Amino acid sequence: MAEPRVLIIGAGLIGSSLGLALTKAGCEVFLSDSVASHALVAAGMGAGQVGAPEGDDVDIVVVATPPAVIPAVVVDSLQRFPSAVVTDVGSVKSPLALTVADLAPALAGRYVPSHPMAGSQFTGPLTSRADLFVDRTWVVTPVEDNSVASISAIVDMAERTGARVIVMAPQQHDEAVAQVSHVPHLMSILTASHLRAVPGENLRLAGQGIRDVTRIAGSDPGLWRQIITANSAAIRSELDEVAEDLKYLMSVLDNPEKLEAFLGLGQAGARALLVKHGLEPLDVREVTVEIPDEPRALGHLFGDIGEAGFNVEDFELQHDPVRQIGYLTIAVESEVAEQLRETLEARGWVAFSGAKEGT
């Protein structure tokens, strides 16, 4: 398939990263943004060229604007570029699809909603990178009037970025993101918000765990207000279940057996995330290795792991500012965890193994 000519409207993190990825893949990319400097910065980083060609010279339009204006921009793009397939990168799909169908029923067949499951708590083109979508899920949510060619155009574009494409209905997508993205984001907000009442001297005890939980709470509140409002029905359903779980947890705090059983539910849920594409969840254990504060120590450790021939499913690097050492926690299949620990200790590393925390 020939490289498409792509217009990206919105040169923030997602739009600029998409421009970088598609340009690297050989596509001709054009950039537009209501803040002209964003498009100029993105173009200067190699994400494309500023401006839009004539209507018939655009194959795909990607709307990467804030959620509140996506429907209007999609409809305008359908009208301005009569030969183009239009998609968006909003994190809620069903309301957008219904609004576009109401505003432009004769044109809506060329609108193929989609959502790359990629991003960060940062914004703006300066935080963009070409590998943002590599091995990340990109959901394409076709609507009734979409042609096979239109759907294929968006799937092909997403795959050019290195993403893994999943096709599902808009309503199913919205339910899924409420479960795995929107409600977890609100849990992070709740945890971070609670820290306001924690005395400063107590905050000095904060470790990596609380920083991991609250990292995404630093995201733009205005953007997330739009996302949560658009998907409020699905989010409310999930929050009702969370409220029931919280009520139950409070009732078993003084019952060790029931409390441990409840904590085990968290293990099962976290383990479900350790899934390779298309496979069942893995039974894993962690091996944690101390890394001395010495030049090239981490590189030597990775080299020893690679030479030993173990398949690493996941890893996490932490630093202890008091002891001035690091910890590399490696998740491997349970049956080889002890063998990995023994192998690393035989090579001079301090290592210990156990059940993967939180899985």
C-alpha cells in the first residue's frame, strides 16, 4: 500500500508523536494547530510540515485536539477534505460517533473513530517521541456506515507507527477504558488528593510505591474533566463496584483471614496485566537484585541476565536514596525464578526472590 498523505490537526504530545512516527515510516505529514507555535515546534522536531494541502491531496485526517472540540473539527475535516478518511485520537468513542452522525449524516461514513492507548502525564510537542506507539494498543472502533477501505486505511496508518491494532465497537471500547484507564486515573487522583492532609514530616517517609500510584495524578485536570464527563455513565458503573469493594474492605480490616483473601483478589487482578499479546496471564515471580552505586553496574547486570538465557517478562528499577544503591526487580516465570536467583548470586550479585508484589 502506498504511503498515505496525512494531515494531523493538533500538535500536542499525541499529534506530534504521531507525526514523528509516520514521517519515519515514509508518510508525508502535514501539521495544523490552533496554537501556531505548537505546529512550528513539532515541524522543527521532524514531525512533518506546517499547513494543509488542497482538499483532494489528503488521504487521512487525524484529529488530535482536546475532546470537547473533536466532533466539530471532525465534521469540518469531512467537509474540507472530501476524499479523506477522518479519524480522531480521543479516549471516548461512542458519544463522538453519535454526535458526528447527527451533525453530518451524509459524511459520517468516512469517519472511523480510533484511540491509541499511549501517552503520558506530559503535554506539548516538546515531550513527543517517535516510538510512543510502538507495541502499544491502538483501538479502531468502526461505525455502521464505514466502508472496508476506510477502516483499512486507519488500521494501516496505526500499524505504521508500530502499534498493535484492536478493532471493537465504540460502546465496548468506552466500557473497557472506564475499567482500565479512567477509573484507575481517578484512583490515582484520590490517593494524591489525600496527601494534602498528610503532615510534611510524614511525607518524608514516602517511597517509590506512593510515587508510582500518584504519577498520573499530575495530568492536566482540564483535559481529564472532558474525558470523564464524556464517559461518565461507564465510569459511574465502575465506581459503584469500587465503592462496594471499599465498603467490604473496611468491614474485614479486623478479620485476618477475610482480609488476606481480599488482598489475594488484588494479586489476581495484577497478574491479569502480565499478558503477552494474545496469550493467557502468566504465573510469575520476582527476583530483586541489589545494584551497587558504581559505574556501569546496571549494564553488567543486564549482561549477566542475558548471558544466562532467562526470558524477562517485566522489570522495574528503583533507587534507595538512603543506602545509595539501586534495586532491579525482574519478573520471570515462577518455575525459573529460583534458578535465576542462584545464577545471579553465583555471579556475585545480591539477589532474593519471592511472589511478585501486587500480583
